[in-house]
Amino acid sequence: MGSVNAMRRDVKKYIDTADEKVVKMVHAMLEVDAENDWWDGMPDNVKKDVEVALVESENGKVTPHEEVQKRYHKWLSK
């Protein structure tokens, strides 16, 4: 997994480009229980999937949000 600074940069970049709905969801998630670390309660298989996704993101193996929206527009418009 990459450095914390690299992860923070990725998160900031994502938040800066996210739509209002995503920003509200992330904000709500952070406010749910700021004192308990939700990561510790996640199943190991989920943690592994998140870690793999972070590495893929750092290596540029991502699909831009706009492209995903275009590709799946018919499901998003319902």
C-alpha cells in the first residue's frame, strides 16, 4: 500500500471532483462515529479489496467517474 500522503492526495482529488451527493455521503460517513475506527470492524476480505483498489488507483488503473456515468447512464437515469 502507498504512503499516507499519497492516499490523502488521492482522497482530496476524489472529493474535489465528486458531485454533491458523494460529498454529502462521505461527510455523513465521517460523522457517524468519529471516535471509533470503522476500519477495524471491517471483514478481512473487504480490507484486502480496499487495499488492492488503492494500489490500482496509485498505478493509474482507474476509470474516471465521468466515463462510468456515460457507460452506465441507462441505469443512473431511472
